[in-house]
Amino acid sequence: MSTIQLEHDRTAELVIGWRRQELRRAGYDRKQAAKLAASADVDLHQAVDLLKRGCLPTTALKILL
């Protein structure tokens, strides 16, 4: 594996970790946050806003995925 690929993989891991932390802070449980964070199609701001508007995390997960 090339150095560039390793750097790319590490950056992706850092981004997913940061997204997971933000989702946990918003109110998702560990498993939900991990699932959402790993999905590049999920908009982080939308995921957080759903909970701020009173949506339950389980319902938000169904909407987002």
C-alpha cells in the first residue's frame, strides 16, 4: 500500500471518528453514531438537527439511512 493511500485512510478514520463524536454529543447512542458516522451519504448537520427538533434517534436513523 502506498504512503498516499495510508495517509488517505488515516484521514478518513479521523473524519469518521470526529463525526461519531459529534453524533454522540447530539444524542445518538454508540451504535447509532457509529453507523451514521460511517455512512458518507448521511449529512452530519441534518442528523444533528433532527434531534434538536425533537426527533427520536431511532426515528432519525430510519429517515437518514
